[in-house]
Amino acid sequence: MKNVLALVIAALALPGFAFAADKPELRIGSVVAMTGPASALGLPAKNAIDLLQERLANDASLPFTVKFITYDDASDPTKAVNSVRKLVTEDRAHVVICCSTTPASMAILDVVTQAKVPNISLALGQSVIEPVKERYWIFKTPSTDQLQIAVLVDDMIKQGSKKVAFLGLEDSFGEGGWVAMQSVAKAKGVEIVAAERFARTDTNFTPQALKVRQASPGAVYIHAIPPSSALVQQALRRVGYTGPIYHSGGSANSAFLSIGKKDVDGALLGTTPVLVYTDLAGNNPLKPVIADFAALYEKRFNVPKVDIFPGQAWDAGNIALKAAAEAAKGGAKPDDVDAFRAALRDKIEATKEFVGVGGIFNYTPSDHLGLDARSTFIAVVKNDEFRLYDAK
């Protein structure tokens, strides 16, 4: 036994070998909506973060150990602020992934900006990262409402619809969609004939649906998340509206299908490639990356098909890890928390041609989204599935 122990000690003393404890610790904090109205977005994101943590458990190639610290904001912006403040001050996280929704992501801006901590948001709203000069520490992985609405309005026009009705949440997420729709519609010569809003907690959408039907739009655009988005579409069909219905990427998940059932068949959604990757061309560089992630996620969490929300968190985690490794390679020390946060932020902003699950990322000092048309698609609901839309 003594000889065996001596051999082990000798092996540990070999050049290049280090105890895990000898490596500095990288702390990645995250705040997602695991409960509350936005849990359909937050729970898959939490799963992806857990999966990433599991995959890193035995990875000795990184120049640091990685600790993930995740809190639930219960879909409440105030709780998100408190959780991020705890991550920044008590947990001393080097980077924060937050939040699942636009209202929560907007609420934490002052906290991460004042603390000078890089933050990667999982929210759709463009206002989270713009104006970029004021969002120096903020990045995001989901596409923006502006990008998606532009693609959807182009299809409305192609299908002969020059009049659109808008229905959206009455919060900062809905406001972002409303601002984007007005901008895109004006630029493309489309008239907005009705605009109706509702709260996340509302369950009766018949009054809004009736007003929209009476306005006789050629198409309807819904800027919401489940359950609201699915219930609004059901209400529109119930009051007799038979035209095309378009949705934001906030509806690109299984909850939209399970709540809406047959009433959402034919719904068109702005989305990132993960939702339709099986229909992409074989030479698309996104396809193998998404396929690998989908296989891991679907097996680990026993789901039939991955949606966009775990992919957004997976990309955020991997972008943070890549930036942290490059910061360490450049001489930044995780033990010097403030300096490492700053170096990590700079490396995120320098990300180029990063092929993720949600698209190909190229961040710059003037663009903290980093996505372009290569990462924006339209999905259509067919037989309880999201498929790549082929416009006729």
C-alpha cells in the first residue's frame, strides 16, 4: 500500500499536473424564471445551464474550475434585481446570465452597469442592448424583435397583406415589439389598423380579438409569450378571424403548442435556427452544431424536441466560457475579480464567427447582439410541430 501511495504522489508531482484546487475559480451566475408566468422560458434555460455544468465536470482543459450559481426570479423583475445583486456582491460572480424576460433584463441594467459586471441576457427585447453606448456591459443571445418582425412583415407583404393588427403584452417586452412593429411597418409601407394590449396574467382575450376582427386586417401579429400568445390566437379563431397570424420568438416553445393545440396550426413565428434545424440545408454550418446540442439535451431531459430557450442559455454559457478562457490566456486572473470582469467583457465583445445554437455571433463595440440574417428564420406550426416555413 505504501508503494502504491508513493507512486500516486510521484505522479501528482509530474510537470503539468495540478490539483483542481490549484486552479482559480470562475463563477458564472445566472437568474432565470423557473417559476411564474415565464417559466416556459426559464426552466429550459436552467436545464441547459445544468447540462453545461455536467459537461464541464471532468474537463481538465480549462485554465480554471467553473462554479455555476443559479437563482429563480419567479418571473418577477424585483426578485431578479435582488438575485443579481446577490450574485454580484456576495457570490462575486465574474459574469451573469440574466434574465429570461425583457422586463427583468431591463430591471437589472443599473445593477450590473454600476458593478461593472458583464451580463448576457436571454430576453428578446432590443432595448436590453440599445443604445449600446449605455449598455456597455450588456450582451444577449436571442435575436431581436426588430430582426424577426422585419422578416415576418416581408412575408405579410409577399402574401398580399398591407394591413396588420398588433396584439402585445402590456410591459417592456410588449412595448419593444410595438416600437419595432411601428418602425418596420412605416419603412415597408404597411398600415397598422389596430393595436391591442393585455397583461401577462389576463385569461380573457375576447374583447381584444373582437376589436381586431372588426378592423379587418390582412394579417395579425402577436407579441407575447405562452400562455398568453396561444390563448390570444385561440380567441381570434373563436371570434371568426381566419387570416394569417404571426408571432414573436417568445412563442417558439413546446408550451405554445401544448396550450394552443389545433388552434395554433398554421401559426407563423420569427425564430432562430434551433427550432427548424432539421429542415436546414446540409451545408449550413449551424446544422451540425444544433444537432449535437439537440441530441444531448433531448436525451438528458427526455423531451421529444428542443426549442429555442435552452439553446439561448447554452450559447450564453459557452460564449462566457470562451471569453473567460481567452481573458485568462491574456494574463487576467480570476482572483482579481474586478479586473477579470473587465477583461471577460472585452473578450465577449471581441467574439467573431462563433457558431452557436441560436446563430452565428459577431459582437462589436456597436453591436451587442451579433446576429444577422443568417440566424433569422420563419417557423410554421404543422401537425403539432415547428417546421421551416417555405413561403409560396
